Amino acid sequence: MSLKITKIFQLKLENILESQEYKIRFEKGNFKSGYCIIKDKKVVIINKYFSLEGKINALIEIIKSIKISKKLCTKNDIIILKKIDTIEN
């Protein structure tokens, strides 16, 4: 399955994280994976120099690595989460 790499899709992924009360910051840094998660503070930091595709891939990896409460998600968020679950690493 193919997902469209667009700024709108990136914003939808960001909305999913924000619905889980995570704050997202795009900053420069030496992250081995291109991002850093501070779980106890619910902060996600993504390398701001990533391409759009890199940012989207980082957001997908983060979403897959945290516990998502579907109660806090919209119907559209759940559709996106189902699409993400079908992506193979």
C-alpha cells in the first residue's frame, strides 16, 4: 500500500500525536534515528532538516512506538492508523 507524501498527510500524523497530548517540535540535533521521544514529558523532537518524506517516516515510526488511545482519536485518525498498521518496516 502506498501513502501520499504530502504536507497535509504530515499534518494529519501530527494531529494524531497531538490528540495523545504529545507536543511536537522540529529542531536540529544529532538524533541517530532522526527523532527523539521524551516519553515522561510527552515531547517529540524531529530533525527539522529532514525532507518531507523523512519527517513523515519519523512520525509513522513514533506513532507505531507509542501507545495510542483510540478514544482520543477522530474517525479520520483511526482510518490513518489502520493504514499505518499495514505498512511493513
